[in-house]
Amino acid sequence: MAKVLLVDDELTMVQMVSDLLRREGHEVFPFASINAAIPALGTHLPDLVITDLYLDKTRPHGLEILKKARELVPPAVVIVITGFGTIETAVDAMKHGAFDYLEKPFKVDELRLCVQRALSYNAAINETAFLRKQLKKKYQFSQIVGTSSKMQQVFKLIERVADTDSTILVLGESGTGKELVARALHFNSRRQFAPFVPINCSALPENLLESELFGHRRGSFTGAISDKKGLFQEADGGTIFLDEVGSMSPVLQSRLLRVLQEREIRRVGDNTPVYVNVRVVAAANEPLEKRIKEGTFREDLYYRLNVIPIPLPSLRERRDDIPLLVAHFLKLKLEGRAKRAFQLTRQTMDILCAYNWPGNVRELENAIERAATLCDGEIIQATDLPPSVVESVKASHPELVDSKATAVLPEVPASALYPLRVSAEGDGASVSQEPVQPLKSYMREQELAHLNRALEQSGGDKEKAALLLGVSLATLYRKLGGEDLKEGA
């Protein structure tokens, strides 16, 4: 059950409460003085602390125990009891973080119920904190896999804008990871503890999408049997992700424009505005300028959404990342399994790198899932890949498919760190593991290396180096000093 630390200067009270809690199955650590109780907090790390407020009848020592208990990691939940209860002392204890307050004499059932409620509350708080930590870990920038120059540009941009309230427009083909970027933006911002609400604007007809986004009043249309909050209200304080925003009807575009301008919504069938504090991240799988020319998308809405555009490259534009992505997906496949790592033949990797991947990263993930499931043992052969992939590569690169090469690449361990690189030298290949450094440090190193190459080519002449780089002399000096990469820049 739970670990409970009990502090009271009345020995009969300590004995009675200890016996009650032990019968309930809890582990109890009883103390009669503050001097013994405070060191025990750090030793036992209790889930629950029950403390008398006035241990020597002169001043509220229990508040000191309360403060120390709330500083534990994770913090303990605290119930304060006293025989000198007043409204003021109750309010003071609650202000300092007490879960509840009991005045002596109290009934046994009162204490039992209070303990149950406190432990349930503590379990819910700890579970929520754990889940939030896991979500943040899952959507760290490092989980968006890629070391190519195009992806480094994306990383640099999303790191700069994550903790702002600016509206973001993520542009990229289907399967490039637009929602993953949106979630990374949210879970790495100050809004991370508020809701992230995604919706695919092309998945619902106009009337249902309007109700989903903005909510409705009871009786506003057939089937509206009760009031309903829209997704903008559900996302209040957090982020709403509007996927395939280009598919919105003109009426909904007009309503969305008002939300962006006025930060208020109106439910269907309601004339009262509701103010919302929501960051909007939108996504489109084709240039919205095309829809503007066709007259199907509002130009003014486009400029409201396109405050900071984040273009995502297709997988065929960053083929260097394919071995890294393959290692990532195989690692996910192995998580939680007592099984040795998969290996790929050289031919299999060559085919994967040669294919054009019209479905982008999503299609690659599905192909690896299929191959890992169907392969005989732990070695993935070309025959384990989807036939459509093999046939497509055979039409353009028959030598890869007809190759008799049987070399097997070294295994990709499930615990591999990022980035992984598969070399293309010789019949074999090597997988190197390098420690991950912060993205800011990595980008700074790359930029300095490029600046130094320009200085070497110009013989140390900074004006010539600036011309080679296509920047002003002032910009070159600033970048050499690293000012534009400092925190908060």
C-alpha cells in the first residue's frame, strides 16, 4: 500500500492512528517530535504525511513538516490535524499545500476516508506527472529523426519558434511528419501542460466540422440535444493542430479568420462570443498559393496562418536519412522484446535508399514494420520488402535487385543512440554510435566550421569571406561571435 509518516506529541493518538493505518495495510513510521520527524522525511520518502499542527502547544511546528514534505521528490501529500483548530490555522495550512485539515477529536471513519482521498489524489498527480514526462520525452526534437542538411534547417527553425505564440504553418507532402512537428512544438513550449488538440479538417463534412471546431448550443440543429464545447475551447491554454487546413470550406475559412484576428469563437446557434487562448498550428500537403489562385482559399486567411512557415522535405530529398530512419523504426519494433537486434543485407539497404517513397516517412515505417514481421529470423532480406518497392526499384535500377550480394550489415541494437550512421564503404558497413549533444551546440559547430572554410578560402580576408558566404561583414562578425545563437535570440 502506502508509506505513511505520522507525527504527533500525544502518544495515545500516535498508537491509535498507527494501528488503524496498519490494519489498512499501510507501512507507518510514527514520531513524537519534529526533530526526529524531519530527517525521517528524506530517509523514508513517504507517500503521505499526517502531522499535528501544534507539537508543543506554542507554535505550529507542523507547518515546518508540511513545507519539508512538499519539497520531497515526488512531494508527499499532507493531512494536518490539531486540537487547537481555527479557521485561520486551517486556511494557513491549506495555503502551505496541505491536502486536508482535521480537528481533534475526529472520528475513525473521518480519518480513514481522508487518507483514502489523499492517497488517490497523490496517485493521480504522480501518474499525470509521469505521463507528461513520457509525452515530452516522446516529442523531443531528437525524436524527429534526421541528420541531413535540410532536416538540420528544420530543427533550427522549430527550436527558435517552439516557445512562442506565433501561428505556424507546416508544409509538406503526406507522410513527412507534420503532426509530429506540431506535437514537438507544443510539448517543448510553455503550453506543454495544457491540451494539444489535433483535427483533420478534410475528414468531416462542413456542418460537422463547424460544430467540432466551435461547438454548438442545444437545439441549434437536428440532433443537437445538449450544449457542446468545440475543440477551440477544449484547447484553451494549449495548442490546436488543424491538419489539411486547405480543405476547409469558404464559410469555415471566414470563421477561422475571425478566431485568429479576435481570439474569440461563437458556437453554432449562439450569439455570445467566447474568448480563447489558443496557439494555432496548421498544416497543408500542397502549396496554399495554388488554392488562392483557384479561388478556393482566402488570401487574407493564408497570411494569418503563414506567420512562420515550416517546410518539411520529402524523404526523396533527404535520402541520407534513410539508414537512420530504418534504425529508428527497427529500434521501436524491438522495444520491450527479449530478442536480438535485426540485421539488413546490403542489397536490402540499397533498395530502400533507391526507392522514391511517394508516401514518405510513413510509407518507410510501414515497409520496415512489414519486413521485420515477415523476415525469417533476424536478417531482413530484399524479399521481405513490399513487392511494390522492389518492383519500382527494379524498373529504374535493375542492377540493385538482380545483385547476388549477400553481405549483411552489422546489427542495429535496440539501445542504439542517435545519430546512427551506416557507412557505404566496401562490402560491409559499420554502425557508429555517437553521443547526442544539444541541437544548439551541434548547429553552432556546423556553422563555425562553414565560416572557417570561407575564411581559409579568402586567406583570412573577412570582407572576401562575407562575399563568399553571401552575408554582410557585420553579420559575419556577429556569427563568429555567436551572438545570434545565444539563448533567447
